[in-house]
Amino acid sequence: MLRWFVSLVLAVIWLVYIKASEEATGIGQGNLLSPVDNTPLVLGLIIFTIGYLFFLGMMFSSNIKEMIANYRRRRGY
């Protein structure tokens, strides 16, 4: 459970950092031989993160169902 949560948090922080650094840098186009636009990178990371979460959900679906059932039993739902 904790590994899954840490992976999700790190992925979201990474995406936010890339998006924020893209807007914060005022470097002219082509300086430092960097790409002008990193939208494809962000889109690729988003697609990868969604796929990774889907893969984790498939691998640990029984554990996730058991965790939800235990949570409902403790809460009395």
C-alpha cells in the first residue's frame, strides 16, 4: 500500500515540477540546446503514469479489494 502511494505521489510531484519549471523559466528559445516545448514530455509522462497505475491495479486487484473490504468492515459500511 505504501509503495503504491509513494509511487503515485512521486509521479504527481514530478509532473507538477516539470509543468511549473516550464512556465517559470524565461530562457529564450534554443538556449542551452534544450527543446523549445516540453509538452510531448509531459504528455508522455502522464500516459506512462496512467498506464503504470492501471498495471499496478491489475497486479494487485485482489489486495486492493481486500483492503477496501477491510476498510468498510472497520467503518461499518
